[in-house]
Amino acid sequence: MTDRFGNARVLVIAGSDSGGGAGIQADLKAVMALGGYCCTAITALTAQNTQGVQDVHTVPPGFIRAQIRSVLTDIGADCVKTGMLHDTAVIDAVAAELDALAPGVPLVVDPVMVAQSGDRLLAEAAAERLGDVLLPRATLLTPNLPEAEVLLGRSVPATESGLQEAARALRGYGAEAVLVKGGHAPGDEVIDCLATPEGEVCFRSRRIETNSNHGTGCTLASAIAAGVARGLPLSDAVPHARDYLQEALRTARGLGGGAGPVNHAFNVPPY
């Protein structure tokens, strides 16, 4: 189902990145570049740039619920994507609104725990709550290798078989499907492994050596959500989103003095 403008509707519930490379800003750019209509509910404001996170201002759970309610009771959503949910109260608020207003709507959960710079964005106690409350209703969970290790409570071998096993194990937490991303593993290739009820499949791509890799996790998850909102199965939405991210990395402009943003709009013609 799409809205009257012909665009697949994606509601993103996540934090704001003032530098524009990750978070809500990356989500908006990715969904729109892929032909979707993106609505937002902001969970936190960050003072952030390519060199790190300088400050975080959290949004009260009641106002997060109000944003979600405003969108879902009027515009609606064909897919919901969550990003930075920094504590248990926020996770509970998001889960309650989605249970009440979006039952059956596909949910992509990006368990944002650590920024590209290494700054912690999710309180440790919240990781367990995320697994208890949101993962059982998730259509897709998209952890990177360190996040998979936090959720599983153990190390994960940085190999294709290790990623496959981790994705399979994380499905046991209730998510319908899990994509474990191997970008943190060494090597010339990036391997991501998707576990679904039908089994596991791994995707490979050439590693692009660039400092412009800020927000890659947010971008990939939102690109997948845009595909899901259009009605694509994960077997199509995931590789299409990976192709989009690859080109966004390849054409990135190198902004800032640290980890710069990818080029979300490489496929959008200029005026």
C-alpha cells in the first residue's frame, strides 16, 4: 500500500545528527532517494559532526509517543524503522505506540548502540530491553558485528560462517529475519549475512576504502525499509539497499575532518 502521492511511506523513529551524516538526516535522504516518503519521530538531539558526538539532548518519552501518534493516525506507514533508542523508557514508549497503532506493519530495527566515532549511544541496560520488547515484533534486525556481540553476550567470529551463525542465533530472540553486517571485519570484501525462516544467505561486496563512512548503518537500514515499504521481499530489498549504499560510499565527497557522510543523493539529478 502507498499513499496518494504514490510513495511508499516509512516512519523513522531515531535520533538527530546535526552533522547530517547519520540518524534521522541519513534516514530522510536514503528513503527519499529511493522514492519513498519519510516521516519521523525524533528520540534525541545530538551535537555531532564527522569527528564525534559532543552532546546529547534526549526527548521525553511522552513527546516521542506524541510524534509517533501524530504520524500514524494521519499519514500512516507501510514500514517503520527504528534507530537510536537510548534507554528503556524510550523503548517501552515506542513499543507501546507501535503495538497500538501499527500492528502488522513491517518493522526494521537498527540497534544503534555505538557511533562511528566509538561514542556509546545506547545505555547498557537498554540492550536487554530492546531484545525483550522490540525484537519479537521485528520484521528485520540489522546489527553490525559489535552490536551482534552485545545482543548475544559473546564474541562472534569475523568469518562468513560466524556471521551466519550469529544471524541464526539472533533470530531466536524473536525477529522474523536478521541481517548481521560484517563491515567491521577485516578483509577486502564486506560480507553481510541474512537469516530468514527459509535459511541463511550471505551477500558480498568489494570494500571501498574511504573515510566517508559515517551513517552507513542508518543508511542501509532505511534503504531496506524503503524497499519493504514498496512491497519488496527481503531477498530483493536487502541486495538493492546494499547496491545503493555501495554507490553512495563510492561517490562520497569527503566532507569534514573525520568520518564524513556518504553521498545519499548520488542518484538524484541536480536542478
